[in-house]
Amino acid sequence: MNLKKVLPLLLVISLIVFSLGGCGAKQDSGEKSNSTNSNPAQKAEITFASGGAGGPYHVIASALASLWNEKISGINVTNSSTAASVVNLRMINENKAQIAFTMSDVAYLANKGQEMFKEPLANVLGFASLHDNYVQLITKKDSKINSVYDLKGKRVGVGAPGSGTEFNARGILKAAGMTYNDLAKADYLSYAETCEQLANGNIDAGFITGGLPVAAITELATTKDIKIVPIAPEIIEKLKQEYPIYFEAEIPAGTYKGVDAPVKTVALKNYLVVSKDMSEDLAYNLVKTMFDNWETVKQSHSALKDVTLERATEHMVIPLHPGVEKFYKEKGLIK
């Protein structure tokens, strides 16, 4: 073969290949750019396990989800209505939720692996201690139920299955020397169902544990005359001996229509908890954004009116997430 004829041909082929390759690179770059513009990176999905519709957990979670979605890029927080505390903690531990509300007593049990938890839920870490939860034993005003002891032989709503309310109801009855067997019926009902069944006369009384006021009780009090049954001091004392996270509290007069005098009861803290698998940066950004905008968040529910950053670690009995701990150290709340 004549090299003088072959060499120019090879040169032409090389130039064509190089030119096509350059065009290809430019096209790839353009395609990636267009893809980025039209199909942005998928947002990280965060499930917020809250509580029953109408309850403070669900209302506050909606406000927080909206705040985080607005202020933090790259995430999509969804408020998931649940049976609350026990279910929420299991969802966190099984990575079915990334952040959740829970009552402090149930979180304590989960951390210890006691009662309804066969083993410690190691994937659940603390995020913030928020508002107080009040045990509210409600009945109709003309009812002869004036104490926990009067629940014997009565039909009682004891909270949704797996909820903190149900655990509180069972604990209070135990401290009063009673069990569900002493009732005519223990009905497992949500906040809304408890109030509806009480209004319809299908139950005689019901336990609801929540921040003040609980919307479902407020609504009930507009159509029915209600009263809140006090929890006797000796019952509270027995509860505290077994679970030191409980404390005596008072439901202020006027919290609900027709409840014109303060009512002695037992209270406990509400926690926000997060998954141990949540990144340190995300946990830090969530807690920082929440407290940087706390004046806005607290408008979502009156239960938050006394909650401040300075009280964020109050009665926190489970380990904090490292990202949250970093934020609280920066604020001088912990060493």
C-alpha cells in the first residue's frame, strides 16, 4: 500500500472523529443541564409521625412541616396522622418515620425496653422537650363520676390502641387499685371518637391526654355540658413513685366552656424524637430552624405558649441526637 496516499486519508478520518467527539461532549453537557433544570434532584422524604386529627400533636406537626419545607431546601416533610406515642416510636425505630411526637413516659419505657416494648428501641433519640401534656378525664356534667374510683362498672374510653393516653389510663387505674376488668367496658378510642361517643351516650367517661386545650374537647363543650374529673393526690403520688417523669399539675379554670374551676391532675412532657439514622447536619438544621422561628411555630397551638428554647432539654430522659446536641451546646443549654 502507498503510504503517501494512506496518511492523508488517516488524517481526514482522525479530524472527523475528533470533531464528532467534541460535538458529542457539548451535547452531553447540554442534556445534563436541561435535565437538571427540568427534573431537579428528588427531595429527601421525611415522614413526621404525629397523632390523631384534632389533637395538638397533629396541629403542631402541620406547622412544623410547613416551616421546614419552606426554610430547608432538599427535603419534603409529610405530617402522618397516627395513634401517637407507642406507634410513633415503633415507626421511628423501624425507619418508617424520621421524626415523631411522643409522650415522655412512653419514650422512657421505649428506651428501657419495658411494658409494651420487648426490648429497647435503640434507633430513637431525643430532639426536643416541648409542651406539657395533661391527663384529662372527661364526663358529662350531670354524671355521678367525680373521681377515678367512680369509674368502676362504667363504660370508659381509654385512648387509641398503642397510644400514650391508653398507657396513662391503665397506669392511673392501676394506681387507684383497678384494672380494665373493673370497668363495664374499656373502649379504645381516639380523641375525636372519645368525645363523639361521650356525646352520644355510648360511654360514660373518657381519658384524653394532651396539651391544653384539646380541640376535640373544646368542640364537645360547645354542644354538651362537661366536667373534668380530678386525679386524687394519692394516685398521682403512686404514679410518680413508679415513673418519676410524671408531675402534679392543674388545668386552669376556663380552659373549656363550663369548666369554671381549676382541676387537679397529672401531667408529663411531650417530646419530639428523631431517628438515629438521621444525618447530623439534617438534625442540626431541623432543630435550629425550629427554634430560630419559634415565635411563628408557637402560634400554631396555645399549648406551646410557655415553651422556650431554654426549656428544650427539660425532663429529657433519653439520649439526644448528636446534631441536636451540637445545637444545644452552641446555645449553652448543655455542656
